[in-house]
Amino acid sequence: MNEIPLVDLKLQYDLIKTEILQDVDQVCSSSAFIQGKYARKFEEDFSALQKIPYTVGCSNGTSAISILLEALGIGKGAEVIVPTLTFIATAEPVCHVGAVPIFVDVEPSTLNIDTAKLEAAITANTKAILPVHLYGNPANMKQILNIANKHNLTVIEDAAQAHLAKLDGATVGNFGAAATFSFYPGKNLGAYGDAGCICSSNKELIDQCRVLLDHGRSEKYLHHKIGYNQRMDGIQAAILSTKMRYLEGWTARRKAIAAQYREALSHLNQLRIVEATPGAEPVYHLFVVEVDDREGLANFLKKRNIASGVHYPIPLHLQPAFSKLNYRAGDFPVAERACQRILSLPIYPEMTEQQIAHVTESVQSFFR
Ligand SMILES: *Cc1c(COP(=O)(O)O)cnc(C)c1O
């Protein structure tokens, strides 16, 4: 069997190529390269899809967090609580605005931020909690909001991996003051380059973000603030509007594949599947299992032409980039142990039944 990659963007492109090339042609023909009508259409489309009133497109999911933090007035002297098990882009923007990321361990079942350990991390300087819907599985927003309300903190959802994920019937991005999304090519909704957005039901906040990410301007040459150039480009916007029409279907496929994996693998007692949060409908950006012999399983799969990944091998508190914050090994034992044991199996909408079966049979035979 040909290699089963973690995600197959080339195959997806082949299926939608005609529409994508039309999009590129339209944007180029109308010279709507930066923001412009396609960016506006993307914002309307994404708000409708994600069921959040206001969206502003931007350059990527990292700048989305930076711009949002700045618009919320979170900067020097502030502390922002972040789970230690996530991609570094959750925490970098906290540093970019001059605030300090305060890491919190994750819960063993879901690997999302552990709300039982969250309150202990709050100090007089804490301004916000930045939970991540890791692997497409919503964090425990009910408890996070309870804690945030009690301590008067702002909640920002990092929904980079969780387009269309739901918790208690509501789509993510509707729980905190605002949410950020990434459209990095490999995300569930991916652009053909970098792109991201900020969503909120607070129009004023989204307007402030819009000004900040476009040179602080209200008119072409009237600048109220020292802003940034973090705009979304027209080609990405048009492509995202097209791909959005497929997202519900693609997400249903991811859920179906995850259900097949679960069915085939859940009886293996040497393997644990990362659990969904109670009340959640995860969208399986990644399908993650925990095993003792992670390297052994990864190598075994590789020999059978199955790719796998580790998301992520090093928790943020042990990253050299954050060494100044003085965390040590042992500070967050759940995340540290998980980072030694987690393995992401291939999951993408275009996987064939044959490929899915090859993955499940291979994992089963590793343990036999
Ligand atoms: C991808 C990702 C980001 C950053 O998105 P970019 O568009 O790559 O800048 C932020 N947080 C998480 C959890 C991510 O997975």
C-alpha cells in the first residue's frame, strides 16, 4: 500500500482544483489582493459557519492572538494562563504583547487544561485565561468560565484546531470574550498559505482588532494607533470561502474515521485513546493515542507505510524559549508523561476504508 500520510493536502487539492483556480483567477482579475471584497465575504461566511456574530480575518493564527490580546489591553505586567501542552503559538503572543504566560498542567483524560489546577495559578496580576481546544476537542469551558467569572478574568479561546467543534450544543468560540482560529494549510480548514481570524460577539472588540491589524487606520491615511500589517490576503480569503462549503462534510468524515479507530482500538489495554470532554463533539484535528512504547509503535507503523506524529514532544514549560520563566522538569507531571507517550495517527477526510483498516490492523498487530 502507498504511504498513508498524517494528512493528504495534495489529494484534497486534486478534488477541488477547478474551483480553487477560479478563485485565484477572480481575485487576480479584480486586484482584490489585500483585504477587499473576498476578505469581507470570508468574514461573513465564517461567522455564519461558526455561528459567531463577528469575524475579522488576519494573517495567521498567531497574529490573531497577539492582536486580540492587545485589543483587550493585555500587556506589560499582565499574566495570562496557558496550558503547557499545546503548540508554542498559543504562548508566544502573550510574550509579544509584553505579558507573561503562566503554564498550567493538563488533565490526564483529555490532555486539555486541568481546571482543577487552574485556580492555583491565578495571582493579582492575572488578566486572562487562554484555553486551547486541543486536537479539536473543546476544553472544559463551563469550569473555566466559572473560575474566570469568580476572579474577573477574560477568557480567550485558542480554537486553531477546532473549527466546528461543539460543547453542550454550542460551537467553540462562543464561550469566551473572543476566539482565534488558524487556517494554516494542515488545519481542518486550511488556506493555501498562512491565514487566521478573530471571532467574537463583541462588535467593538472586533472593530478594534480590525483597526490594529491594518496599521491602526480608520481611513486610508488616518492612523489612530500604531498598528500592524497583519491583514488577510484576498486569495486566501476566496479559497477559504470555497473550502468552507466542504467543511461540514469533511468534519463528518473525520468523526466517522475517529469512531472506526475507537471501535477497533479501544479494547487494547496497552493503548489509551485521548478522551472527549463531557458534552463535547470533537472534530478530530488529530487522533491521539497514548502508549508505553511510542517509538516502537511509530517505527512499526512506518515499516507498514503509515505516518504518525507527536503533538507535542516537549511541553511549553520545558521549551528553551521559555527558560527565563524558570520552570523545571517535574512541575507539570501529567503533560510531561503524556509528551513521552502520545502518538497521532493519520486522520483526514479523504482516507479510504482500506487505509483506515490498514491503520487499525497495524496497530492491533503491534500489540499482538
Ligand atoms: C496552528 C496553531 C496556532 C497558530 O496558528 P498559525 O496560523 O500557524 O499561526 C495556534 N495555536 C494552536 C493550538 C495551533 O495549533
